Amino acid sequence: MSTPVTDPGAAMTALMTPEGKRDPYPLYEALRAYGPLLRLGPDQLVVTGHAECFRALREPGLLSTDGAVQDRMMPGWREHSSWVWLARNMLFSNSPDHERYRRFFSGAFTPRRIAGMRPVAEGLIDGLVERLAGLGADGAPVDFMAEFAFRVPMAVMGALLGIPEEDQAAFRGPVGDITTALEPIRDLAQLDRGDGGMDRMAAYFTELVAARRAAPRDDLVSELTRARDESGELSEEELIANFMLLLVAGTEAPMDLIGNALRLALDHPEHADGLRENPGLAPGYIEETLRFDPAAQALNRMAATDMEFCGVPLTAGTKVTLLIAAGNRDPRRFPDPLRFDPYRTGNHALTFSGGAHFCLGAALARMQAETALPRLLRRLPGIGPAGEPGFRDQLVQRGFDRLPVKCG
Ligand code: HEM
């Protein structure tokens, strides 16, 4: 760690360095030492406690980052297409728009629909496991992130939305670029990368919606475009913005979940063997991966009015940073929290958020990862590290950029 931790502000600064992003966990412990709620100046509250994050996510007075919130937090954002599009999706909206969007899209993610996706996901995953085995057959290192971890959720979301297979691999760049717009920024120019990714993706979805409107198929883009045209519940831009959210949210974090789950299996061969012998262990294993090394580390909220939160007075406009990955290691909630224990029971990680914005794709993400891991480990019993992994320089959505493996 390059920046010494002398106070909470120094710990937060250290968290933003490449070293801090690579291994934020000691810094969360340093922050926790100051208590579950930390004031950083008059305008920011940092939350590291599990109970406090849980409560914040259900507090109607704490707003998600919609356009009005962004006007206070990041003046100038309206010149940047990344946030112009983000602010039209359900994740970055509040009541009443949020309910309108969520109602419109939630029918596509009912437990029945997800259960119906399982055989499709299993077929796609088997194909991708075979593909990986083929790529690594000569013993050469293969990048697990590009060749498997991204392709699994991309294939599943592609099948669901109706994105042709030949277009899918090219989305990794724009998806990754868009997630950089969610990082804390000091300078609006840091949004340029996200803007570029968003422009490319918006052009793609505008065309896809037009094509499916003209000639519908059996996919979600066709179904929801027709529903929009019939009901008028959403504008065309809102429809496209939320399709883009589904693709970005439905690929980047699930990719990181699969990458982190494999890395933990390589670090803990006894658990990898357990998964090979008994795939029924996968739900507990994936739940513990989500707690221990979550793809989503931090969420933002803003106090709508002057209010009190857990006994702390907040003025309107106070930024509330929820370090959910720290909450996932809160010793008041999890015994022996720094230990990776897939046999843990009552695992209530904060990784899929909670309250109104609870992840719409949580069941889908779990299903894919629980299917992929045991199949991969069984088919490739000799899978192992083949060089140094690379980390993305991101904190909010943290994961590997590159994870070289040998397949046997
Ligand atoms: C490991 C995988 C995933 C993680 C860690 C994750 C995490 C999250 C989190 C933390 C939120 C809420 C953020 C907040 O409260 O501010 C969220 C919302 C959302 N997620 Fe996921 N997600 C994952 C997979 C997926 C998948 C597969 C989909 C695909 C459909 C998806 C779609 C969404 C949507 C649409 C929302 C917005 C819900 C709303 O605002 O009402 N996510 N996700």
C-alpha cells in the first residue's frame, strides 16, 4: 500500500489508487476501525457496516443517482452521452420513473422465465466449456476473462435479448468502457471513454429495435418493443436506455463473478474438488464468492432532504457512499468474515443491493455461475494459473481484466 492510512480521509484516498483498487480489503478494515458510519467532511457519509448499508438501501430519503442528483454531484454531465443515457435507465432513476421502468421490464425476469432460461444457459455453457478446452488443448495460456467469463453472460443475454452470436464478442470493449463512467471522477474528461462505449452501443440498439419492430422474432427486444409501441408507457429513448442497462449489467458483473469464482477455486483446490464431486455445492460457493470478493463494491446515494440516518444528521445533498464490499465483511454480521467459507449458512451479502433497486438479474446471475463453475472444473480438471492476472483500474465494479490459465 503506497499511501499511509492515518485517518479515514487517507484510507479513502488510498482506495482510489491502483494498489487500493487491486486489494481494497485491508482499507475497508482500516475504515471500519472508525465505526460503521464515517463523516468525511460536511457533504459525505461513508458507510461500512452491514446493518447500516442494509438500512440505507431501503431508506426512501436516500436517492439513487438520477439526473437531478447528478446536477448537484457532477455539473456538466449533460454534455456526456454516457450519463445522458444512464440517467434514463431504471438503476439511475427514482420514484415515480423507477417504478414505471421496473414494472415494464420485471415481467421478463420472473422466476418462471429464469427457470425457462436454464436449459438454454446450460447448452450455451457446455459449448463454451468445450470451446475453452479446445483453445487450451495445446497447453498454451488462454485468457479466461475474454474466452469464457465474458462469453457466458454475453451468450445468455444475447440469447435473451436477441443479439446475433456474431455480434456478441465485440461488446466486451463498449461494456467495459461504459462501466468506467460509474467510477468516482475528478474531471469530466474521464467520462470520454464511457461516452465512446455508450455511443457505439446506442447506435447498435437503435438499429436492433428498428429491425425487430419491422420483423419481430422470439426475443425480448421484439417483445418489449411491441409492448412499448402498444402501451406508450416508455419513450423510445427510455426503452433503448434500459436495453443497454440490461446488457451492461447483465454481462460485466456476471463476468467478474465467474472470474472471481474461478480464481478462488484455484486458490482453494479443496473447494474446487468439492465442486467437481458435488455440483450441489455450487449455490453456497457462488454465494460466498459474492460476499467475499464481490463484483460490485460500492453504491452511491444522496440525501433528498435534511434528514437523520442511523442517528447521524444529514443535510440535503449529502453524498452517501455505501461500501457494500466492506459490509459483506462486517464481523457484527458474519462470523470469521475474512475467511472464504463456501459452507457458510445464512449468507446475506449486500452484493445485489436491496430495496427498490434490488438487482433485477440476481437469479439469472446466480443460475449461470452455479451452472458454469462445476461444469468447467469437471471438464478441465487440470485448469490452473498461467501467469499474472491483470486487474481493471476500477473500484465500483471490480474484477480481472485478464486471467491467464492453462487448461490441463
Ligand atoms: C454478479 C452479477 C451481478 C451483480 C453483482 C449485480 C449487482 C447489482 C446491484 C448492486 C444493483 C443495484 C445498484 C444500486 O442499488 O444502486 C443492480 C441492479 C440491477 N441489475 Fe444487477 N447485478 C448482477 C447481475 C445482473 C444481471 C445478470 C442482470 C441482467 C438482467 C442485471 C440487471 C440489473 C438491473 C436491470 C438493475 C437495476 C434494478 C433497479 O434499479 O430497479 N444484473 N445489480
